[in-house]
Amino acid sequence: MTTQTATDDVPDSLGEVIEKARAELGEDKVEVDQVIAAMGTASFAPVMLLPALLVLSPASGIPILPSICGLTIALIAAQMLFGRKHLWLPGWILRRKLDGPKTDKALATIEKPARWIDRNTGRRMPWLTRAPFDKVVLLTCLLCGGIMPALELLPFTSSILGAAISVMTLGLLVRDGLLVLIGLGFVGSAVALAVGLLG
């Protein structure tokens, strides 16, 4: 199933992604398709930011949500790797319903830090956001999303990976290589934490 484009006003920052998502959340349950469509089906990076932010937010405590978000991230990253022009996601993901008030509250908690990050982004080391390095970043996002279902029972690991994907994706979006490096550092922290918990 392919999502439908709802707007040509593509978000280009963390704050705008959160703002557009919150605008779609009402007082009841809302389908994932409706929220994603607000980003535009050709805007892969903003759409990938959304599930990463949800995993980073308090919403990560909702059972199964980190797994669904992780698989969504992996699918989007894979399509970006292969140069697909329009986003495709399976119907079973798009038809999932989010609790509007709870999701809105979760996103609201990270909106202020997100705006601070937006104010402190810039075109630093932009070569890290271009080929071939962007492929490494996308592959890392794919792998991080893909292992989220397996890590859901390990405390904090999914949230750290959500932070990593959020920062790396924002880095690609605004051409900030420093954010890419910070995101890779978060990945290393998540791996170390997972090894420590399992060891």
C-alpha cells in the first residue's frame, strides 16, 4: 500500500516534523497513514524521523510500539538506500491506530529539546551526508530499526537507538555531518548497553 501525499510543504527540521504530526492527532485514535501522509510521500527523511522520535519519546513505553516503529524505520531506510522515489509501507503498518492524546503528549515532551537542536544545526562536515557516506548512515538506520523488535525487552536500548536514528536522519536532512557523527556515537552506546545487559 502506498501512502497518499497530503501536502507539498515538506518539513525540514525536527520541530516541524513534530508540529505536523501533532496537528494530525485529535482526541481519538488516528491511523498511522494519516500522520505519515502529512509529511508527504516523497519526503523520506521527515517520515523516518517520526517513528524514531516516537521511540525516543515516552510513547516508547507502549507495548509493541518500538517494534512497529523499528520495522517502519528499516523499511524506509531500505527504500532510501535503493533510491525509491515514493514511499511505500505495508497496509498493516499504515492501518495501525495511535492513541491521539497519549501520542500528542509524548511528542510534546520532546518538542522543546527538538527546537533547541534545530537552532544549533548547521552545514558542518556536509561531505558526511553525501555519497558514499550517506549510504553508510542509511544502512546503520536500517540495521538499528531492524533490531529494535529484538531489543524491546532491554531497558533504554530502543530509546537510545531512536535518538541515534533521529539525530542521523536530521543530519542527512540539513546536511550536518556533525549530527551524523553524534548519531553514530549513540549507536555505539546502545550496543555497549545491550552487551552489558545481556552479559
